[in-house]
Amino acid sequence: MWEYRHLMLSMAMVIVRARYRRTALGMLWSLLGPVALVLSIGAVYGQIIGRPFSTFVPFLFGGLFSYRFITSVAGGGCTAFINAQGYVKQIAVPLVVYPGRLVLANFIDFLLSFGSLSMLLFVIQVFHPSSLITALPGLVILLVFGLGLGLFQAIVGTIFRDYQHITSIFFQLMFYVTPILYPPEIMDNFGRSWIYLYNPLYYVITCIRQPFLTGQFPPVQTLGIAAAVALIALGLGTYVLGRVGRSVVMHL
Amino acid sequence: MNRIIVEDVSLVYKIGLDLSIKDMALDFIRTRKAIREVPTIEALSGVSLSLAEGERLGIIGPNGAGKSTLLKVMAGLLPPTRGRVHSEGRVSCMFELATGFEMNSSGWDNIYLRGLLLGATPAQIKDKEPEIAEFCDLGKFLDLPVRCYSSGMFARLAFAINTAFDPQILLIDEVIAAGDEKFRAKANNRLKELMDRAGMIVLVSHSLGTICDLCSRTLWLDMGKIVMDGDSDAVVAAYKEYCKTGTLPPQMDLESK
């Protein structure tokens, strides 16, 4: 994969740029969009839930942006090969490149959102500079998880076209099951802690969110589980890709 | 050392039916058979050949003979259902010329991307950029997004890029036909030039003249089987005879299994 880093990066940039094609502000929207979102949702929703802006915002968006990355990869992954038919059918580049570019494009977008969130937190003086370092393991875990998920989705989504729709429903459901809009403690109060404790996404997201909330590393146990989840996803994705391989072309 | 060895390769396309559960249920009510058979097409059956350094192979045959499929199998783009393909050397393909571009990116960006896809490094691409631009002769069009290009322009750009990086093995499917007369002559020249540089070329074409002109060896394919494999002039003559009179050459029985 390293050999194709230039290719994947430039193909990813094509996707990122395409998003802002013909806009006057271009990629600046990647920074502005999240700020507008944070301000509006943060202000309104924070009022309803009755939690202070300064703790609620990093909590909500640390989770929301990570989750958005995961769903974009899961959804877009399903059509990664289908959209790249023109390449897949005539160029003998390893197949991993196509889901790879998608994951990378979404990760770039994610980093931009996170950058703008950090700046906003800095402005309202709740930014922990140490989070730039303590969030690193979480970022790596998220990227690895995304790559595994992307590979899996791309293969399965090409062979079973219904899968795309199943995915979108599944992740809609998971959005409410995973503690993103609400703190996990709410589940504890209901005695339903297992709902998030058995949710792999919870651990992955926490590894990103925690550093932004406290500036500290997430607990070792959380990191460990999240890393295991990411590696299992990568293993599963690689396995499916290796198993199906080039014959996925027959389903295009 | 560049070479391709195709060993007893068969390839069966399973035709994916656009069948929903609703259709299946209706089917079941009508015919009482649970599952309809999946139609298959045997595009190649038991094809064997081996290509060595410097060879220029032409592939001819009627539509649906399996020519393009054979090319894709050689390129490693399609996995054979049975048999094996072994290839050494960097393969570059020219199949569907208007696809495999980023429609909203400029010609220049597409040169860069396509170059990377062909396995060139960024530095090599920068090196070759002027040469590619000069060869495809698209001038200011290179600054425009390629969605504005005509099909001939796509063909020129794709051809220029695909031949720029000294491919060791070049697989071409009926592409020189696109582009205008002037470009076609230029493309033919470049192909000859490339072949002189000791690569390996496989060319699928319906233009028997081009085949005789460019290839020393020709493969006649029909119904996924090799009908004849040998010296271009002899194979093309036999093929022409067959198309006119419908009689197969006498040696066909020897060659086909």
C-alpha cells in the first residue's frame, strides 16, 4: 500500500476538491461548515439538555465528527468499486487503492473539521493543547478502523447491492445507540450500561473524544479495546478482499 | 524478462440477473421452480499461449469471440475461472479510452493521476509531462476539465499517457480507430517505435491491415477457442477466406483441441 501512497493521496484530493467544486470559498467550507454546525447545535441543543457550552461542545462534536467519518466510509465504501469502474476494469492497480482513496478523502475532511473545532475551542478557551498529542493514538485507531471498514464495505457492497441500504439503516440506528448526543452515564442511570459497553464504536469514538474533553490520554483499557476493534476490522476487510479479489470485477 | 504465459484458461461470466425478491416470488408462483438458473457465458475455453520478449501479437476474430476477455485476463484484470496466467513485466492497457478519467479534473491533473495509476513516480511524470502534452497536441484543452473533451480527444490523451512511460507490456484493444487521420498516423508510428524498444505488444483489432502491418504473429479466436495461431499473413489470409466463403482452413483441425 505504501507504494501507492501518491496515487491514493492524489485520488483522495480529487474527491475532497470535487466536494467544493465551483464554490467561491473552496476548501474553506471544510472549516466553516463545522464551525457553523457547532455554534448552532451547540447553542440550541446545549440549552435543551441544560449543560454548559464549554463541556458540551467538545463532547458532542468529538463524537459527532468521528461518527460522521465512520458513516461516510461505511456508506461510500459500498460504492467505492462501482464508482471506480472505469479504473477497475482497465488498470491493474491493487484493488485496495479504491476504498483506500475514499477512506483517505474522508479522513482529510475529518481532520479539517477537527482542526476548525480545535480553533473554536481555543477561542472560547476550553482547548487543551495537550490533546494534540493525546488524541494521536485515537486518530490512528480511527484511520485503521476506517480502512478495514472501507475494504469490507467495498467488497460486500459490490456483490450484494442491497447491502448499501442495510448499511444506511444500521448506522442510523447506531447513531442513537452510541452515546454521541447523550453522555454514557445516562445509560448507567437506566441500568442499561451494556448498550454501550458492547458497542465497538463507543470505544473508537471515546479515544478521540476523551482527549478533547480532558486533554489526557484515554484509559488504557479503552485504548486497548479500540485498538483491537480496529485491528479486527482491518483483518476482516483484508480477508474479504483477499478472498474475493479480482473476481469482484464480475459483479460490476 | 517480459513474458506472458496463458495456461489452459477458461473464463465463464455469470450473468448477474437484475432479479429482486419480488421477481423471484412471481417466478415461483408461475413456474413452481424456486430458483432460476443463472445464465452463463463461456467467453474463453481452454486457451493456451505463451508470449516472449519482443513479440507483437495480433488477435482477430468475430464479435464476441473472446478477444477482449483474453486481453483482460492477460492484464490480470479478470481472474480466469480455470487455468492459470503468469506474467512478468509492467503491463499497460488501453481498452475503453473515455473511461478512467476524473471528469472534473483538468487534462494536466489527469496526466498526473493516470501516470500514477500506471506505476510511474511523481518525478517521472513531471519529466514526461511536456512530451505527453506535445504528443496528444491538445494545446489549451489540457487546462480544461476533461468532461469538455470529445471522444477523439480522450483517445489522444489516453494514448499519449499510456505510451509515455515505456510500458514493458502493452495491451491494446481497438483504440487507434479513434482520433483523426493525422493522429492515427502519429499513433501508428509511436506504436512501431515502442515495439522497437523491445516491449511486448498485444493488439486486438478488426482492421486486418493494421494487424498485418504491426504484428508478426496473429491469433484467430472464435467462440472462446483458438482457431489458428501463427504467422500474421497466413492467419489473416485464412481468416479472410473464412469470412468470404465460410470454410475453415485445413490446419484448423490440427490446431483446435
